[in-house]
Amino acid sequence: MWTALFKQMLGKMIQRGQLEINLADGQKCAFGDGSGEVVSLTFHDPALPRKIIQNPDLAVGEAYTDGRLTIANDDLYGFVALAIRNIARNSGRFANSTIWWQRPLVGIRKSLRRLQQRNILGRAQENVAHHYDLSEDLYRLFLDEDLQYSCGYFRTPDDSLEMAQVQKKAHIAAKLDLSPEQRVLDIGCGWGGMALTLARDYGVNVVGVTLSREQHRVACQRAKDMGLDGQVEFRLMDYRDLDEPFDRIVSVGMFEHVGVPHYGEYFAKIRKLLVSDGIALVHTIGRAGPPNATSKWILKYIFPGGYVPAMSEALTAIENENLITTDIEIWRLHYAETIRHWREQFEANIDAATHMYDADFCRMWRYYLAISEASFRNDRQVVFQFQLSKDLNSLPITRDYLYDRVS
């Protein structure tokens, strides 16, 4: 029964391309319209069709990670890109690519998403530690020299990863409209690259906050090594515990960890901490479609408590907290290119990563990077930048000042 249902599900889902599957019992099946390069999978677990029917993204990710699913020529990216292109073909709505018995499961997953995003103080630190307290050496295998773990800004297709991250920081700095001696808060400061760049290049004083002990350790050491420890202060704390004024607030790649139940709390804190003519810039992965739910595999193995917001969810919270949205920018495909560089560099350094951790961990991270790139390239994943203020007069009335500063 399970094999027949599995074939029915894949027959409905895979309409374009070529997917061949060699089942554990020796059966072979093919799906798609015959276009493009064939992607061939082999199942080594006879229970895998049932598990995929019950929970597709979790079952496939786990099976690839532990070797119960292998791919011809190890073409992982080719496989996940084929799957995501087909799942996304109906305006990115996964429910339209399912069949009748799966729809209740999709509905349940959506209904549970607010519970999964209850990132109260203790849980928030645990969630951060799961991903960001991994070794600094691991991240240095695939990130740029400044350890920017967020979307770069590719002004041309030939830009290197290093250049794209420099341009990202300059673009954000322009949107903050900085002046020397201003106090800047960096919410979710990572390994300190943004804070250190703003202090060094723009003469501002920065407080960076993170819940990751490893990131805090690295950021503090970097500030000391650069002679900026008197100008940049990194604190191991939750942004919700802050209670002091700032001229500017920047938050890059952190809003994805806030959770919908805490959006009001997040923007209320930004409003409270900003001075009357202050400016905030929130840079986040976004969903160019209606609200949805986070992949169970991502929640379990990569970003516990994580969620990619729809614009409607973020803007509703911004409006409810009486902040003025002074600018919105949407970056398309920039993150796909960023993650392509990360994925290629991680794979080039796979032996070193395996030595640090193990083969299963490396397959898990290869899968994470592959599905992330494929989602930004083939589905409705984008990046939102929200520029916010409390006063209509805080910024110039045209966007010319942005490009004057970054040209």
C-alpha cells in the first residue's frame, strides 16, 4: 500500500524534470516529463516511502544525512533543486502540490507554528546555542573573512563573496545615515563584523548583543585585536533586557529567530530604545507569499524556533507598534548567490569539516546549504530590509543619499 501511495504522491508532485528512484525492494520508478538531466535516487530503507508520505521534508533530510538515501554522482543540489522547483510551481503553495491525505498534515503543521516559535528568554538562548555555538573554525571554512553569516549584496554577477559582504555592510550603513559619535545598537551581532565595520569606517560607538557564547567570545577578541574595544562593546545578553537610548539600531539576520508571537515585543523594544529622531534597519530573510510554516527538518536540526516571515506579518507588527516604515527593499537572488559561495566553499573544505565533526554532520550541513540555495533560487524566499523611524523628518525625502554613499 505504502509504495502505491508513494508513487501517487511523487507522480503528482514531480511534473517537470526527471526523477528516478530505485526502491529498497528492487522496484524502479520514474517521474517527470523527461526534460533536463536525470536525477537518480536509491533508497536503502524499505520503510522510507512510508516515512516520506507521513513527513516528506523530515524523512528525506534524515535519510540523506544518515545514508539511507543516496544520490547518483552525489548530485545533492540537482536533487533538491528539482524537488523545490516542482513543489513551488503553484505560486509556492505546498498544499497545492499535495494530495488529499496530506492536506490535514499541512494544516496541523501550520496551526502548530506559533507554539514552535515561543522563543521565551531561556528557550531563545538554547535555540541560539544549537547553531551558533558551533566552532568558529567550522564557519571559517565557508564564510568570508569577516564572518558575515547573512546575505551579501551582489552589485554585479562577478562579485566575489568578500566583495558582496563589503557592499552589504556599506548599503546598510548608508540606510542608517550615520554620523560620528552616534550610539548604535547591533541586535544579534554575530561574530562582530557589522559592529566593528561601523565603528572603524563611520566613527560610531556600537553596542552589540548576542545570545551565543562562542560568537561573543570571538567578537570581543576581534574588537581587542583591532584596537576597537573602547569603541565597541559586545554583551552576552538578550536584546529584551536592554533599557538605554540609541541613535541607530541595526539587526541583520536575527529577526528570523524572533518568532511571530514575539514580533510585537521586538518592535516595541526597538521603538523604546530609539531616540526621537532615531533610525532602525532590520534585515531579514522573508517569504514573498502568504504566511506558512517552517520545515520540520530545519526546526529539528538547524534552526530550532526559526521562522521566515511573510511581509504582511512583519508590517502588521511594525504598524501596531507605531513605527514609521520609511523604506522597504527586497533583495531577490542575492541570497542564492551568497549560499552558492558558502556551499561550494564548504564542499571544498569537506575533509576539514569531517575532521572537526563527522560524516553525518557534514551530510547534514551539505543538505542544509543545498536546500537553502535552492529555495532562494527556485521558490519565494527573498530578503527584506525595513528602514524604520519614529519621526517623518528623520531622513532625506529621496533615496539619493543611499547611492551617493555607496557609489
